[in-house]
Amino acid sequence: MLRAIASGIDLFGAAAQFRSWLSCRAPRCTFDILIVRYETLNQSVPAILDFLEVPRAARSFFPKIRPAHSSTTRLMGGRQVEHRLQAIYGSLDAAVEEVPPTGLLLRNS
């Protein structure tokens, strides 16, 4: 992984993949797309259940949403790796931040 970061290139194509999902619009795409952010996944659960058309009565059987707990851990390689990741994925992070916390529904059907 450190070699991939050291290359300074988005070797996994994450930014292109994100742009592809956002640009998948009718008539080329004939299905709806729900984009959610991992960081706000708990807030997106109602939208996910709506998107999947889970009946209201069935939702009571799902586990209750618990507050997310996170801890900050230092990346192997420290600040240098953080700076390299920011250089590679900073614009992707900014684009993802634009997705509302409850998700973004792209209607194509």
C-alpha cells in the first residue's frame, strides 16, 4: 500500500469510479442510484430502507441504529503519508463531502 501511495497516483481509480456513479444518468442508466457517505451511514439508513423498498412494518425488526464511535489512529508513515493521500484523493474527499449526510438519490427510472 505504501508503494501505491508513494506513486502519487490514484491507482485504484476511486475518483473516476465516483464520477462514473454521479454521471450515470438516463437514458444510458435506467436504474436509480443512491449514493451514501460512509461517515454518515447511520443518518442514511432511512433513505437506504426507502431505496430498497423495505416495508415499514419490516423495519421494526432491524437492529436499532447506534451512534457511531470512531477513534483517530495514526497512519503508518505518519504525516508524510497523510499529505500524500491528501494530494492524491483530496479532490475526491471534497466531492464526497458534497453528498448530503442522508444520501443523494439519483432518479433515472
